[in-house]
Amino acid sequence: MSQRVCVVGGGLAGCEAALVLAQWGHEVELCEMKPHKRTPAQASDRLAELVCSNSLRSDNPENAIGLLHEELRRAGSPILAAADLARVPAGDALAVDRERFSGLIEAAIAAHPRITRTAREVTRLPESLAIIATGPLTAPDLAAEISALAGEGLYFYDAIAPIVTAESIDMSIAFAASRWDKGDGADYLSCRSIVPSTRRSCRRCSTPRRSRRTTSRRRGTSRAACRSR
Ligand SMILES: Cc1cc2nc3c(=O)[nH]c(=O)nc-3n(C[C@H](O)[C@H](O)[C@H](O)COP(=O)(O)OP(=O)(O)OC[C@H]3O[C@@H](n4cnc5c(N)ncnc54)[C@H](O)[C@@H]3O)c2cc1C
């Protein structure tokens, strides 16, 4: 039986839910507050915006994430289908061109006759059948209502990686290489000889850390990265 469902939030989860429900024959209203309002992490007015990394992590079905990708593909996930179309080389990771990825999802939503997109901020939990997919940075009024239902403990902390444009990279310092020797050998840009400055910045970190040094066999140069545990 066809139902009317309100999906709140046009991120990855909301778009996946809207498209799948519509494919199943339900009428969907997708409420996304953009372009009127953005979360602090958003930089575009598109649906399904990847706010940080463009990697959906490993696509190797021999580990848990890659296996989940494969299961989603076989289940007909529209998000995975768009990711596969927007894929860029990234070793064994499923990384996407974020603009193309969002564009594909937005086009699929716009083209679906059973999805109506409404640009509005939802401030109260809907009375009708609804999916709340407003993500970690749910707008404050709705977050307060969810918090009142969920009680204490509704928190989200994360850091965001800056998006660096290709033209701004000094290619006399950076070089193309593989990550962990996966892919065709030139999927990532790395910077050579940054060990001393990496150590200096580690000393300023307040959290325990470890320094990881790897050697690119392809170029015979070394690179280092610092990770907080
Ligand atoms: C700073 C930061 C860095 C992150 N880095 C990564 C990363 O590198 N890799 C990773 O996998 N995940 C990362 N995440 C988590 C990331 O947000 C999720 O992986 C993914 O975006 C979750 O998808 P979602 O659809 O649940 O939420 P979102 O993508 O956040 O989508 C929710 C949508 O709901 C809309 N919305 C919010 N409130 C309302 C409202 N009241 N009414 C209407 N619309 C509303 C928002 O505008 C947004 O479009 C990061 C999150 C943050 C905040």
C-alpha cells in the first residue's frame, strides 16, 4: 500500500531513504533546509553534500566496510550507484568527485515523480509518518526536541579536513604516489621530507600521538604523517 512519508534532511541518509521509498511506490516529501540555512560544516546548497573527506573508505569486500558497500550495491542503493558513477582513482578506496556525486543524487531526486522537494527547516517532529535524517548537525530547534525525547547524551564531536584545490598545491614539493601500494601508483598526492615539521606540530598536540613514516617505493622518497590516536 502506498503511503505518504516525510523525509527530513537531504544528506546522504535522507536522499537514500527518499529514493528507495519512492522506488517502492511511496509518495515522499523531502524537506531540506538548504538553501535557506546551512549547517556550520556545509559549503554548498546541493543535496547529499560530503562535508569532509570524499572517500567512502575501503571498497575491498574482504573487510567490513567494503562488504557493506557490496551489500548496498546488491540491494540497489541509489547512493552507492551514484558513488560508483562519480568514482575517482583512490587505491582500493571508494572515493568520489563530490560535485558530480551530489549532482547525480540531486538529478535523481528532481527526476523522480513521487518525490517532492521542499526547501524548509523543520523545527518540530512531524506528526505524520516521517524519517528524521538530519545528521550530526541537526538544526537547533529540532535537535532540542529530539534531545528532550532522547534525554541527556545527544552529542557529536568531529574535526573537519580542509578541502584543498589542486591549483593551490606546490607540485615542486608534492608528488603523486599510491597509498599502501594500492591502485595504479599515482592516486594520491604526498609531500616529501616533512618529518621535522611533523614532529614539531606533534609536540603541540594535547592528545597522545604516533608518527608514521612510510617509504614510497615508486619514487624512493619518504613521507610522514601524524595521527592522533
Ligand atoms: C565536521 C564534520 C566532519 C565529518 N567528516 C566525515 C568524514 O570525513 N567521513 C565521513 O564518513 N563522515 C564524516 N562526517 C559525518 C558526516 O556528516 C556523515 O558521514 C554524513 O554526512 C551523514 O549523512 P546524513 O545524511 O546522516 O547527515 P548530513 O549529511 O549531515 O545531512 C543532513 C541534512 O539535514 C539537513 N538538516 C539539518 N537539520 C534540518 C532541519 N531541522 N530541517 C531540515 N533540514 C535539516 C542538513 O542541511 C543536511 O543537508 C563528518 C561530520 C562533520 C560534522
